[in-house]
Amino acid sequence: MPATAQQPVRDLQTHVQTSVLELQRQVWKARGHAKQKWLEQALAAPVKDPRDAEERASWIERALELVKSRQEEVKYQAARLDAYAEHLSVLEMSLMAATEAKSGADRATVESGQQQQQQRTDSGEPPTTDPGAGRRRQPAVPAAAGR
């Protein structure tokens, strides 16, 4: 398939992936709002007796520890993602530089070939139709053949 036909497919895949991520983000946001609403209602409910107050205080303490733990986990994951994103950026830059260098070398090769063709034309030599002419390797002579 030509490279131009792959671009619309790649664009569609990117669009679908973006849409799925957006839907997931909306679901997580809705769940977060629902949990926050439930928590606010639970904390707003009146305490019935001293035992209920102790249970609530204990529950709040455990929940707070869990929240702090998850925040640390998110910070760690964010740091990992930042490092990975930086690594991918370096790879991208290296690959782009290699592509530009290859394109420059290819252009130089084409220009050199055009100059050689022009020199042949100027000298009266017939132009070669084989683009690989003059660049083919001679067949290798086996080591035993020379003995």
C-alpha cells in the first residue's frame, strides 16, 4: 500500500484513540464526582453516639492515609511518564536527524549521478538506462580459486 494511503488510516486510528481516551477521562471524572458527593453526604450525616464518632474518626484516618498513598503513587507514575516522554523525544530527534542526513546524502548521490550523466552526454557517450550501472560489485572470487 502506498505511503499516502496509510496516512488516512493512521489519522483515523489516532482519532479513535483520542476519542477513547476522552471517554475514559470523562468516566473517571464522573466516578470521582460521584465518590466526592457520597463522601460529602456521609460526612454531613449526624453522629448518633460516641462509638459512631470513634468509627467515623478511624474511617477518616484510614481514608486520608489511602488518599496520601495514592497521591504519592500518582507522583511516581507522573515522574516515570515524564522520563519516558523525554526518552521518546530524544529518540524522535535522533531519528529525524538521521532521516535528514539520509535525505541529504540521497540528494547528493542523485546530483552526483546527474553530473556524471551530464559529463557522459557532453563527452558523446550514450546515456546509460540502468541506474545501477557502475555501482555493481564484481562477483567475489572464492578463496580456493586463487590457489
